[in-house]
Amino acid sequence: MAAVKGGLDVSAVEGLNVPKSSLRDFFNDLEGRLSLITGLVDMEEIGLNLKEVRKPLLVIGLPGIGKTAGIIGMIKKMNERLPEEKQLGFKKSLLGQTVVGSMSGIPVVMPDGSITRVQVPDLPDEERDGKYGVFFLDEITTADEAQVQPALGLCDDSRNIGTYTLPEHWIVVAAGNGPESTNFIRLDDMTISRFTVYDIAYDYKKDWRSYAYETNVDGDIIAFLNFSPDTCVRVESTDMDNAGKLCPNPRTWERLSGELKIRRAINKPVGQLDLGNFAGRIIGSKAGREFMAFCKYKDKVTYDAEKICNGLERDPELIEKQVFFLLLENCIKYLEGYLNKVEEFDDTCFVMTSNFLSWFLKFERFDLENVINTIIEIKHQTKLISEVIKDMRFYEFCPALATFLEENVDYILENTIMLGLGDE
């Protein structure tokens, strides 16, 4: 769905004059820089120096897609590999909420009448925050020029504001919402030119689905987004609105998942008739209604996940796509739950996974494309099931999958590359 601003399609009239990137591109490049400054990779061996490596980055994208959370998660994972003296720090400054001039220090009159500037704690301090890290300038596209300009001194080669200098092994990453968001304030050319720019084209399948599986996001939500991926993140408001509008995005979907789990935990699950209003308070009314309409198909799921995985279910017949995705998530949840309980994969694990995949392969006669995409996604985006499939012993139990992959290898390779899921 194209974003509308002032009654116009902004995709046609606005842009940052940079090609679209994926979040994966941005995180890969940032991880590379952090690996170099911390010595996980020797920069001298590849002919680079610190000045080149620490050039600032700017990531632009819709709100709630995980720009901040992704950086924090990356730092946490990298710190597991780094020695104590090279642990990465993280400091964040919300430019849209800073007092003008505060980044350069708050002026304080000293007893002798002179004026000095006391630095605010948002600025990284090597003794307090560590020798290495990421300084995150958030809301750069919602702050006005007077708020942004003081921070730009950290983004050139001097890396200073007044008497303050950014620690030499810290990288500046700026972030903001794109032109399709109603709170976007135009960035001038000189500001943009200080950064390597990533204008994110967010994609549910490439950027969030594997995370949703890993973090146990509610299965109905995953099923719905598999059915309607564009609803993962969608701007609902325009400049014609007098107020902002709640919208679906990964942050709000994850919050909805948590709220649904809380209601189940206290034995007060959200009823079907109340689901639209309940979800609407978190993801917005329109997306809430769409999610409720999808979940009504749960009553049409007549196949049993346990029977499918144990080879006891009847062969599938033609069903609506909504039912297909709901049933698929039921089976994944059941099988992943079983695999999680075993210490190591045995014949039973292989047989159950074979039953599961072989049963869904029978949908080939109704919808080959959907079955192929399902196999690709299961192989790359589930945790334990994919490990079973990658075990070569598995194919002794599931010759049907080997035959299917062989017959459709060209299509599978093409779609795997398109999905950005690797080349296995």
C-alpha cells in the first residue's frame, strides 16, 4: 500500500535519492564496522584504517520496524564473543526531544564569572561507557534543524562538539522515519551527505518472520502475516489528519502477541467477537478488524496437528488460504514443541517431521507455488524443524521431500534468492 501525504503518493514525489536497502544490509554493514574497530577482524589486513571504518551511518525506515532493537541485539551478541576490555557500549540520544544547544553542553557560570559547558550524560564517556560502542542519534528526521545541527559535529572528521570529542572507537548511527511518515522533517543535502544512507524497504518475510518464530510470537499473528504480509507494517495516517493514527508494525504486533498471552495466562482469553477491538487498541482499528476477520477461519480448521505429525490424519482437501496458514502454524507449533523436549534427534523426530512435510506436500495438486514457498520458509525460518531437515539422515525417512525438491529445484533456488534466505 502506497503511503499518502497531503493527498499524494509520496513514493512518486519524495525520496532520499538512494536505492532501497533491507534491514539485513544495514545490520551486516554495521556488524562489519564493529568487528573491525574491536579487532574481531584486522582492518590493516584488508587495507583500511580507523578513520575510514568509523564513518557514520544513517538508517531511514517506517516506525516500529526494529532499528533500535536490532542494534541493541547485535551488540549483545557481539559482546558474547568479545573480551571484557573490548565490550561494546550503547548510548542513545533522542534528537527530537533534546533542548536546543544541550548536546554541546549546558552553560554554567563558574564562581570566577567564567562560563563553561557541562556535558549531558547522553554523550558517550570512555571511562563510564567503555572504549568501544555505538552512539545512536534517534529521531533525526523529526527534529528541527536547530536540534540536529549540534549533533552533526560528531558526524564529520572532527567528531566533536565544542570541547567534547567522541571516543575514537565509537561509531555514530543516526536513525529516523522516512518521507512516508507524517512527522518527517526534510533533511538538507549537507546533512545527508555526511552519512552512508540506508533507506529501508521493510519486508515481513525477510526481516521479521524468522524473529517472530524465534521469539514465539503468537501463532495466529504469524499465520495472519503469512497470509497478509503487507499488514506487518503499514502507515495509516496522512498529513490531512489532525492527529496521528495507531498503525501496525513489528513493535505493535509483538505487543499484541504479549497481551494475548497475558489474557490466556489468567484464563481470560480474548473472545472472537472482542478480538477486533482488543487488537485495535494496539495495532489500530483497521488492522484489528482484518486480524479478527482472519481468525474467524479458525473454526474451519478441521484437521488436527497432532494427527498430521503422527501420520494419522486423512489426506488434505482443497481449503481456503486462511485455513492453510492457520493449520500450518498449528503444526509448526506442535512439532517444534515436541522437538524442543528431546535431547537429540532420533528416528521418531525424523518420522514426525516427515509426516508433517509429506502431508503438506499433498497440497501440491491444489497450489504448487504456495507449497514451494512453504517448504522454503520452513527450511530457513523455523528453528528446530529446519535443523531436522538439514540432517542428511532425515531424507531416508522422507523420500517425498527429496523428490519434490529435485523436481522444483529451479523455482526453489529463484525464490530462495528473492527471499534473501541464503543459497543452501
